[in-house]
Amino acid sequence: MSAGELQGKVVLITGAARGQGAAEARLFHAEGAAVLLGDIRDEVGEALARELGGASRYVRLDVTSEDDWTRAIATAEAMGGLHGLLNNAGVYRPGTIAETDAALWQQHVGVNQFGCYLGMRAAAPAIERSGGGAIVNISSVAGQRGSDNAFAYCATKWALRGMSRAAARELAPRGIRVNCIFPGIIDTEMLDPWTEADHRTRVAAVPMKRKGSANEIAEVALFLLSQRSSYMTGAEIAVDGGLSA
């Protein structure tokens, strides 16, 4: 893409302090956006905001908190109006059905599903006030197929498919596009719970025989937030090295 794909736009990213979110923030900033970094890792998030400079800012955002969402949206509007939301925050804790107790289940539902719902609900009116824009939700290849030892994670990432499609239909008349990305095995901190054997076995199942990078997800998110995808809504894009093919 040419420089300036998000020039003059304000984009809020959740889970932005590290990993995939940080890669997205750096790319969007390079493309002209004023990036609002939402996270609960205050020190890391504030350091990234200083690194980006310009109009980019950090805001503490626990995605399960309505009050935090209210403050984040108000901050975005004070920056010039909200034009895009990237629901990137997520949690992954391994667990079979038997190993998934109520607390583990609720942790996944809270961050992966409820947090995304709160974000779309809070952001949509602000994006509409700015003249329209886009929402991108980050699901997972586990939201398209089953995955061993990830019962709660699969369930909540599947939920994002239905939420994204329903929101796409509802918000299209208001000038808001909603699309969903399904990353495969991406080389970020989310893979920390895996053993060396897990890495070998899972990467071997990928047709391209490698992990993806956070930057590869960021490039797709940039496309979906930009006007290059102006006639796309309700789309599901797998970025998984062929794993779901």
C-alpha cells in the first residue's frame, strides 16, 4: 500500500501494547493515523505511545469494563473523532472441556466475546458521528475449525463470526463496515503456553510450513480499515498459511 492510507483518521486498537496490537499500531501510525492504544499494560502502552509520537496516545482500556470503553471513546473523539476500531485484545489459555472450569470459561468469554461486544456497541455511534468508518474484529483459525486443548478459546472465537456478520448487516446503513480476520499460528506472546513439541507439530500442519508474523496480520487489518476495502463488509479473511484451506 502507498503511504497515507489512514491519513487524518483516528483508530482505536485494543490489546495494543505488545505483539500483534503493537505491530498494527506501528503500521497504522506510519500510514498517517492518530492511533489510540488501548491496553491494561500501562507502562508498555505508554512507552509505545511515546515511541510513535505525533497525535498517538495511550489509554487504559480493560475491554470488559463499560466505564473504560466510555473513557476510551471520549478520548478518541477528543483526538478528532473515531474512524476505526480494531478489536485485537484476546486471551488464550489451553484447556480441554474437563480442564475448563467456570473461571477459565468466563475469562475467555469476558475478553474475547464480551469485550468485542462492548467495543462495537461503544464505538459505532462515535464512528457514525465521524461520517462512517470501519470495525475489524480479530478472531482466529480456531473460530473456523476445531482445535485441540482450546475449548473456551474456540467457543469464543467462533462467537466473533456471528457477532461480526450481524454487526455488518446492522451497521452498513450507518456507513460502518465490519469485517473479521482469522489469524493462524502467529509468532507472538500468545504462543507462550506451547511446548517445543506443540510448535513442531502445529507448524508441520501448516501448508506453508511456517508461522505468520504480526506484521502480516497488520497489513490485512490496514486494508480493511482503509478505503481500499470500501465495498467489503461481513467478510471473513483467513491469514493462516493455508491451514484452513
